Amino acid sequence: MKRVVEGGAKRPIVRRRSFTREFRRLVVKESIAPGASVSSVALRHRLNTNVLFNWRRQYLRELAGVQSVNLLPVKIDGSESIVAAGASESIPPQQSVRKPALPGCIEIEAFGACIRVKGAVDAEALSAVLGVLARR
């Protein structure tokens, strides 16, 4: 079916393409692979880059809603006990929970998460956290 435009010229009606959920998921997974370029993946599949970014955002939201978070036990400096994940530990009123702020901040966006580390960082602990995220 053709549309008549002023001046008598005919232009074809362009319909939007529709994509299956599985196709979208495969393209998103391809775009979040290490070293992948979103624009090159979009170009390879003849997609607008903004469309692919929207699909990525939707996919990562779905993942965040479906996956459960596994918390690790934490040992607080100056405390003799280890607090289990999800448990609370009462702190006497005379003890301050806050410590003086240490200079510096590292912010890492990787594996669909934003990790912000402030102050002095134990390299082994940070490596362990990043290793756990990489395995997901």
C-alpha cells in the first residue's frame, strides 16, 4: 500500500520491525560481553544504538529483580564478633559507628553493578569481591 504525498509523489509506508524476546536477549548478551562495543553490535544487527541501550537497560533490570543477593558475613574492625548476613549487632551508645573519612574514592562499573570504594582499600578483599561478581 502506498501513500500519496502532496505533489503526486508516492512513498512506501515503512513499518517498524518487531523482534522476539529471545533475539533481544541474545543481542544484549552479545553487547555486554567483555570487550564488546555496543555500537558495533547494533550495526552488525542493523539496529539503532539507542534501541540496543534500551534493551540492555530492560534486561539488566530483569536480572536485578530475579537474582537473589547472597550476602557475606562481615567482621567490623574493633569488634570481636562476626555478624552474619542479614543479622544486626547492637553497638553500645558510647561507641561511634562512623570512622573519620579516608581520602580517595574508587568507583567501578562492571558486571551490571556499581562498586564504590572509599578510603584505604585492601587489594585482596577488592579482588575477592570483583571475582565473585565476575562469576555471576
